[in-house]
Amino acid sequence: MNVIIAGAGEVGAHAAEVLSSAGHGVTVIDLSAERLRALNERLDVRTLAGSCAHVAILSKAGCQKCQLFVAATEVDEINLLAASLAKTTGAKQAVARVHHTANFSLRFTEHMEKLGIDQLLCPEHLTSLAIARAIRNPGSIVLEEFSHGQLLMQRFPVTAGTPADGKKLAEVVLPPSARVATVESNGDAAIASAGTLVAEGDHVTVIGETKTFDAARKVFNKGKPKRRNIAIMGETATAVWLCRALKSRLFTVRVYVENHARAEEMAGKLDHVTIVEADPTDATTFADEHIEMTDVFIAVTNDDEHNILGCAQAKTLGAKTAIAVVQRKKYLHLFGHVGIDYPFSPRDVAAKAILKLIDTSAIRSVAQFADGVAEVYDITPSKRAKLLGHELRNIKLPPKTMIAAIRRGDKVYVPGAEDQVLADDTLLAIGPAGIADDLRKLFVTK
């Protein structure tokens, strides 16, 4: 595939490295001859010096025949203009990287079609979702993204005296809009089936429609979900997106901001979190804020060293989990030594998102959970698949596999056995790892 990347900065250069390594033909445009020279020394890519906002440069780069154009400079406006021009020049798919939340809002995305831009890529937003996946059940964010918040997935313990305690799942009465995905017993996780026995102390992962989820939870757990304490250090866009991704009754979130004006601005945007105007790496602040009681400490400033220091201090004081956002590879060797549990790189996350754009597979694995036992698959059935119009009860899925959700137009729901798979549906399936080929035979093969 021919790919053109505008911008040889952190995101653009890393995307070029990933794509060229995967065998794609890559051309990189940048104003800086020095950046391009450094790129040519280590990668097998074509480079072109010039402005990606000029049609002549885009034509010279080969936009007329490229399958994917990615505008990844440091300036949102340049990226939006370049992606729009690339599409009119002939690029099949045009993507613009944006930084500012105003350019990634629903109000702005309504204008994308007029500009000819196929997708916006916001590394800060993607990084926040990746961090949220590490904190929550990894499949939960995928499900909520798929359903636009209409469905939930949560993991919680089974408590004594509940309707499910001591029963097989076949005997448990759940709301029609809820399903059990996995059951973990004595440290072992398994995909749920009708014969799975549920008992006090087990952990179940339940999928359900948002409006009826509490009723489904009470079948297994009669207590209130335990809230986890989250501390976020940083006043970046990533911090804002992360607060929104963690908006839930399951989390108590504090954000540490040093700049007074920015603290007030974030307080106005995020009424569900506590904004603390302080530097948590200061010893007094650490003591006053009882960081030792924090379940997850997350450092998302624009300074790699500050993020590493903050996580190291938090972990030393007793924070259970430490997560750092880092831009540069040279710090990777430090993470294990200073106690950082999860490092996240916006450029790595952006590169993976670009690879997904190239992946047009009808069956895609999009997440794993329950210690890798269960996998979430995104399915786009072929318009000529034989099973279209068939009820789910009559479709022989791979063992221990369920259709967890169906998206049909604007509606997303948990299907029942009598629901049919129709043309233009998108499905979310949960099953064992490695069943993509089996699903392909069912939903793609004519």
C-alpha cells in the first residue's frame, strides 16, 4: 500500500517506521531537510522537502495514487488543510492529526465530510483511552466506544445470598439485555457457558444495556461497587480526555495542576473530578494528599522526566499502580527499575491507530480481557453471507463464543437468541483467542 505522511516529527517519523517495517511504500513530506536526512539514514522510505499544504508538493509526492494520506505535523490547521487538499488531489483516504479538543469535538467532526477528511487522529485522546483500558477491564472501553455509551461491561465479585450464588448460569434469571461474558474462580478465568457454576467469591464480567445494568449487577452483587482512587498529574489535553474516559461511579479522580488559570479552566470542564492546584511531586503535597492511599497514579505532563519522577515517588510511598506517559525511547530501560507498571507513548498509540486504518479486514480482534482468556472481535458481515436473515439461535458459533452486541444504524443492543443478523449490521463477538478464521467462514464467506 502506498502511504504518504506529512510531518517527520515524533508521530510522523514513528508511523513511517512502523508502516515501512510492515512492507508498505512510505513517502514522508517535511519542511526540515535535517529531519528528512535523519529519517533516510535509518528507514527505507522516500522523502520530499516542502510544504504539505501546497498542491504541487502533494502531487509530486504521489497523492494521485496513494491509498492513505496522514497529516501529522505539529499544527492542527496545517493538518486539516493538507488532508483536505490530499483528498481532492486523489488520495483514497485522508487522515488529519489534531491536538486541540476543539478540533476533535462532535461539533467539528460534522464538518469533516465537507472538507473531504475521512478521519481525525488525536494521539492525546487515543492515549487516554489506552490508559483507561489498562485501569478498567480492557474490553469495557471497546464496548462503550462501539456502543457510544449505550452498553456497559463491568467485572465484580459474587456476594453471598444473591440470586446467582451457588447456581449454574442456566438457572440465573438476568434482564433480557444482559449477558455474562466470563467467570473467574480461584484465580482461573473462563468464558461463561450455561453450565458454569457461580459461587460467592467468584468474579463475573457482565455486559448489559446501560439503562438496565444495575438490575443485572444486583443478580450477582448486592453491595455497592468499590470506588478506586485515581490521581492524575498534569494539565494536558491527555489529562482532560482521561478524566472523561474515567467518568464513572467506580472512580474518584483527583487532578493535580500547577497553573492557576489552567486549574480554573479544567474545573469548569470537569465537574466530576477534584482539581488540586499543586505539584504532587512536592514532598509536602505527597504527604497532605495521602498518595499512599491511591490505587492508580498517572503522570501525563509534557515532561518525560517529571512523569517518571512522579511515578517513582508515588510507587515508593505506596500507590498500587503507576502509569507514565513518555515520548522518548531512551527512557524505556528505566521503567522496571523505578516501579512504573505501564508506560504509554502517544506516538506508539497513534502508529497502531494508523495500522488499523490500513486493516480493512471484516474480522478484527480489538481487545483481550480476563488475563487473555477472552478476546473481543469486531465483525462486519459480508453483504452476501449466507447467514444474513438467520436468527442467532440457528447460527453455529465457535465453542464458547457469543454475539455480545449488534449495531444497526444508531441503535446498539445486546441481542437475544431470536435476533437476526442483517446486512449493514456490525457485530461485537466475545470468544476464545484465535477464532478469527472460524468467524470469517461464518460471516464473510459467501
